[in-house]
Amino acid sequence: MTNIDKENVFIGGIEGGASSSTAVIYDGSGNLLSECTGPSLNHWIIGMEECQKRINDLIQDAKKKANIPSELSLSSLGLSLSGCEQESTNQKLESGLIEKFDNLSKAYFVCSDTIAPIAAVSDEGGMVMISGTGSNALIRNPDGSVHQSGGWGHLLGDEGSAYWISWKAIKIVYDEQDDLATPPADTTFVWKTIQSYFKISSRFDILPHMYSSFNKSNVAGLCQLLAQGAEDGDQLCLWIFREAGIQLAKLLIALGKKSHKSLVEKDLGLPIVCVGSVWKSWKFLEPGFEDQLDSNPLAVKKCSLVRLKTLVATGAVYLAAKNIEFDLPRTYENNYSVFYKYIKKKPM
């Protein structure tokens, strides 16, 4: 495949989270031809058949934007999707695409949504921490070994995510009103924000939003208003975001212990790709994040948090190209920027 004419190569990539998805197509010279967005592709939430259908629809839309005939199969397609952590279900997803959609792609690479962000910044490994609607973290070492922490969804995890921040705010208010716990700060702003966001007047009105009509993304949407509250100086909002920073640091500590020495010894220290809207509130996460690293003797000694300057789906393209042994042109340094560097303080 490495000797194929670049003119005949079209490689696709899809990044799919719990709320939305993005697809891109690159040509053989490394040029972005098209980009489009779609709905969630988590097969645990929407079902395997619906997931396969949405993938095909998304790529057909991307082909149309790139002026690629619908009947022309991509050379390779990388799928970095929420819910694709198990090889058995990944194979089921791939086999279904092959069986149902002849003109979709000649080859596939299926992996978790935590893999593509790392691939977008380095071919030597690194770490990714996702904090969007949900949360997850994964480290990939230079020897190919992979370790994960988190990613268990809103019932078993999602600590430090937009959903968790929203849930935490609701829980603190309701615990105070039930006289179960004293809140860490005044709840007036947060309670009014909850009432306004969910359009409720009494405490009981929230029950449909959390149970019979539950929608994780909808609950997570409250986080944006809480972030504005933190920006305006509300002490409870600031406290909740600090707690979220602590939770995210715990993911780093858990995986940092499994990092290869060569990753930590880089100029950047352990490179960590930060994905998800919660990272936009870094200045509110930072105090808890840094304190947790400082106070834990097992925490990494040096690391850098980076933001992607390219789409996560680009990493899926790189994985798809590698899967068919095609040398797709790229410059990793153009794909990210460093927004925080941590060096552990030496004890006094």
C-alpha cells in the first residue's frame, strides 16, 4: 500500500463522543478535503445497527462535500468512538459495516475515542484525558501497551465531567434542602440556575429530568451555566470546579504510575491531550488539579497538558493510514499547543 499512487487515496476518520460526532476525509497528500458533524455514535446507547447506519450516513455526507462519488470506497476508515473499548464488539461493528455497506471503505480501524487524540499529536504514545459530557482517560506507551482509567459512564463514573459537575451541583443543593449536609458555600445562585435551566419551580419537578425523561447530555448542559457562575465569582461554582480538577488529577495519577519512563523523560514530560468542553474552564480546575498532584507522592514529576489545534478525527485518519501501511504526510507539532506545564515541587 505504501507505493500506491497518492491520487487514488482517500482516508476517512470519525471521532464519536456521547453527544456528537465529527467525520473528516483526507487525500493521499495529507490535505483535508471535507468535514461534517453528526449525532452520537455510542453503540451501547443507540444500538449497533443504528451506529452502523449513522457511520455510513456521516461518511456519505463527507464524500459529497469532498466531491467524491458515493460509489467510491475510501481506502481506509478510522473509527475512534465512545463505547468501542472491547475488541469483540469492535469486530462486530466492523463486520456489520463490511456486510451492509459495500461502498463505504476498503479497510477499517476501530478503537475507543481515547485513542485518536493521542495519535493526532504523536506516534510514540502519550496520554489523553477526556472531560466533556462524560470523562475517561487512557495512556498508550511506546511499546503499544494501553491502560485505561475511568470511562464507566454516569452510573459508575464520569468524575470531573460536565455531567458530574452538574450532578454535583444538584446533589449539594438537594442535600442542603433535605438537611443532610452543610454545603461548602451559599447555594442561592446554583439553586436559581438549576430552576432556570430545567424550567422547574419545585424540587420535585426535577425528577422527570433525572429519571423518566433522563438525557445525560441535557443534564450535562447545566455545566455551562455553572462555569459562568464561576466566572462571576460564585463561591459554590468555584468549589465544584476545584473538586472536578481533583477528580481529573486522580485519573492522571492512576495512569501516570503505568507510564513508560521514556514518555515522562520527554521535554514536555508526560504529554497529556485534553479533550472536551470542561477543559475550557481550566483556570477553575487548576487549583484542585495542582494541589492533588502536589500532595500525592505517586503523582508524575513532570507533565504537560496540551490542546489539539486539529480535529480529533484527524487522529483517526492517521490510525486508518497506519492500518494500511500508507505514509500519510503530517506535521505533529502543528496539531497541538501546550497550555499548562507541571513540575513537581521538591519537598522543603
